[in-house]
Amino acid sequence: ARVRAARDDSSDESAWLRRQVQAAVKARTPLMVEVRLPDGGVAEYPLEPIGLAGNRLRARDRRSEIERTLPLSSILRVRPLDSATN
């Protein structure tokens, strides 16, 4: 029962994250995205969302002026980008 509950919680979190990202893509809302890196570290990127497909976010990195494609499973948190921080 605990395993099922934990899985349901993570599913709820994943669905919530997906809805947040979908809304940001639709409204073209800049986001600060916290991502788990392959080495276990965490990085934050200021992104302008372009699209969401195949459980991957495509976005323009405002800091490095490159396009990034991030798997939703690696995204830990998103929040609206405060224009004062960039």
C-alpha cells in the first residue's frame, strides 16, 4: 500500500509539473527550471518554453542563448521567471 501511495504521489507531481509546463508553453511564459543533472547535481536555467512533446521540454536558454531539450523526468521544479533576476 505504501509503494502504491508513493507511486501515486509521484504521478500526481509529474502530472502537475506537466500541466505547469504546458501552460507556460501555451502562454510563452519564461520559467526558471531546476534540473537534476546526470552526475546527481542540480542546475537552474532561465528558459523561454518553445514546445512540449514526447515528455521533453524544448526551450531557449536565456542565459547562454542556446536551445535546450530537457526530459520532464529530470525537471525537479519550475517557477515563473522573475524579470529582475535575469
